[in-house]
Amino acid sequence: MEIESKKLNLEVAGMSLRNPGILASGFLGISQAIFERIYDEGAGAVVSKSISKYPMEGYRNPTIVIIENKSYINAVGLSNPGYEAFFEEVKENDRVPLIVSLVGSDPSDFEVMTKKLNRSSINGFEINLSCPHVQKLGMEVGDDPKMVKSIVETTKSNTTKPVFVKVGVGNTNILDISQAAINAGADGITAINTIRAMKISIDNFNPILSNKIGGLSGNSIKPIAIRCVYELSKKFNVPIIGCGGVSNWEDAVEFMIAGATSFQVGTALGYDGMSIFNAINGGIVKYLDKKGFQSVKELIGRSHKY
Ligand SMILES: Cc1cc2nc3c(=O)[nH]c(=O)nc-3n(C[C@H](O)[C@H](O)[C@H](O)COP(=O)(O)O)c2cc1C
């Protein structure tokens, strides 16, 4: 049962959400049944695992290592069944606000996927331009502003649904990449993805992940994500969706005060389970009451005044 409160209702790039908490891409897979379950557990919306044109197997195990500070390093390798199988999975969706995450290596990949998925009752797209550990996809594309422009323009011209662009901390400044995406018509920015990282065994001297290098997520990246959201929301007039280390209502509130219109939750689900969305919703409502705010919207960008 979700915590219902009008104080949590808001709009993100034209999508009406009952609350600002969104499931981050890559958690809980791509099954419609799981999307419904997490929605029933209190998520305001759901982002699918990143979907590609062709099925991708991903890397060999180990693909995830659990580290200190409620964090992971992962190199799953964007394993997914491809957009055609995904379409069959979600085509009957009629009640979950669903954002489909797309990954590809050039504009034509995005054209094919958007055309087909646009016909399903999904609510928007999130372009993953920031996966830090897969060659020719994600960050390798997202570090090139010209490619970003052309991918976003192609995606926008094939859908009327909102298109978010997910940026990360790569070689190119996050503000420059976001500027390229917004100039090309992006309706919002999701920040951030995981950050390149490693874990090495001191017993057998091996890097632990099969891919050696992976992406750091969870509480360890939160201060970096907060800085990115703050800078992005000061500079741009589109909604910024905060992502990176949200594990309780205090983190969620901090992201919104930094300038996020809503926030995503990923790694913390692995530590605290699906009830985390309701716990966050309940905490935010109590905080709003205590502070005398009528709506969660009053939090957005409040730190900018100082
Ligand atoms: C196991 C795993 C798989 C992920 N898969 C994706 C993905 O398919 N697409 C994507 O855009 N981000 C992916 N991410 C990144 C998350 O969506 C998110 O940006 C990142 O984990 C930071 O948020 P968090 O600290 O709340 O986990 C993945 C992260 C993890 C740990």
C-alpha cells in the first residue's frame, strides 16, 4: 500500500506523478509484473533497464561487487533482450508510469526503437548516454556532443512523449553534454549514472569484476550527484531528475533542495528492499508538515537562494 498524499503530487516534463520517487534504470529487470509490484510498493514512476536494438548478453560473473557505504561497483554490461522482446513485455501496460531507457551507438538505433515503442502506452524515454563500462555504447557516445545532438534530435522527431537524457561524470563536462542535449530538444536531464571504479582482492591480487572496471553507485556517489544536480538546475530550465545514492527520505529531500524535480532510487533497493519507496514518501510528508510546506514542489531548488 502506498502513502497517498496530495502534497507529493507533481508534474515532470508533462508527466503527472503521484510522488517524485522513481525506480532507477537497471534494477528489477524488465518484467511488467515487477514494474507493477514496485509501483504498488509506492514508486511514483519506473524506468526500465536500458534496452538496445539487438539482445545483449552482458558480461560474465562476477558482475556486481558489494562495497562499504551502501554502495556497489557493477559491470553488468547492459544485458537485455532487445527492443522487440521488450515491446511484447510492456505493450499491455495500462497503469504504471513507465519510462523506457534506451541505449544505442548511433541515431539510427534510436530511430528504430523509438518508432516501435512510441506505439505502446509508455510515458516517456530516457536516453542512456552515460553507462561507463560498455564499449561503443553509453558514455563513449555521451562524451561526444555532436553525437548527443544527433541522437536526441532523432529520438525527439519520432515521439511526442517526453525524452530525458541521462548524463554522467565522464571526460566531457556534464554541463556541456547537457547543453547539447537540451539544444537538441531534450525535455529533461537525469543525473547521474555510475562512476568508473574498481575493486581488487588483496588475497589473490585480482580485480574482482570480470570486466575489471565497473561503475560505482550508492551512497558513495551522492555528494557528486548532488553537486551535478545543483549545477545543472542552476543553469538550465528543464526538469532535472536526481540519481545517485538516495537511500532515505533525507537524501531525497536534499536532492530536491539541490534542484531536482524528482529523484531515482537504485542501489538502496538492494540494501533495503522494495519498501524503501513508501518509507521515503512517509518521511517526506512528515518533513513537509514539520516545515509548514503545502507541496513537495516548494523544495525544488530551494538552496539556490543562498
Ligand atoms: C546493477 C546495475 C545496473 C544498472 N543498469 C543501468 C542501465 O541499464 N541503464 C542505466 O541508465 N543505468 C543503469 N545503472 C545505473 C543506475 O540507474 C543509477 O544511475 C546509478 O546506480 C546511481 O544510482 P543509485 O546510487 O541510486 O544506484 C545500473 C546500476 C547498477 C548498480
